[in-house]
Amino acid sequence: MMEKTKKNMLAKKGWKVGTTTEFLGLSEEEARYIELKIALSEHLKKQRIKQKITQEQLAKMMSSSQSRVAKMETGDPTVSLDLLVRSLLTLGASEKDLAKVIAAAN
């Protein structure tokens, strides 16, 4: 969160200060959906690294490509929630693990 003094200084210089959600005109549901995808993407990368698995290895485990795994880990908008969940399950995540990630995202 931006400091109040910096926010005031920018506003005085004519800048509009707000949230990403306001800037993009997202609904609350759209913003929550994006946060969920980001949380799952970040968790995927952490778990893959923790297990010392390369993107290429994970791709082979999923019958996918390394570039697709890279897109999953960066929250690319072309990646579905289904694919993110499937990749986490491939790495051994339990339903409880997924629930924790989802709960923390909101």
C-alpha cells in the first residue's frame, strides 16, 4: 500500500491514485478471480521448485510443454483454473492444500 504522503504528492501533481481494480474497471468477482489464479500460479512454482522439478520435467509429467508450464507459473490469462489445479495435483497437492491456497487468496 502506498504511503499517504506519497499518494497526496502524486494527487497534487495531477495523478490519479487508485487500485488496479479501479484502473482496469474490474468487478469484485473479476478481481477475486484474478487473485485466485495468481495465488495458484505462485503456489505451483513454489511447489515445483521445492520438489526440485524443472519446468520441462513437470511438462512431461502432464503431457504438456515447458512453455505451457512457464505460462502457468506466470499467471498467463490463457491458462485455465482447471489446468492450474491439474498441475498442482500432478505435483501431489491434496484437496486440503488447494483449499488453503484458495482461502489465502481471498
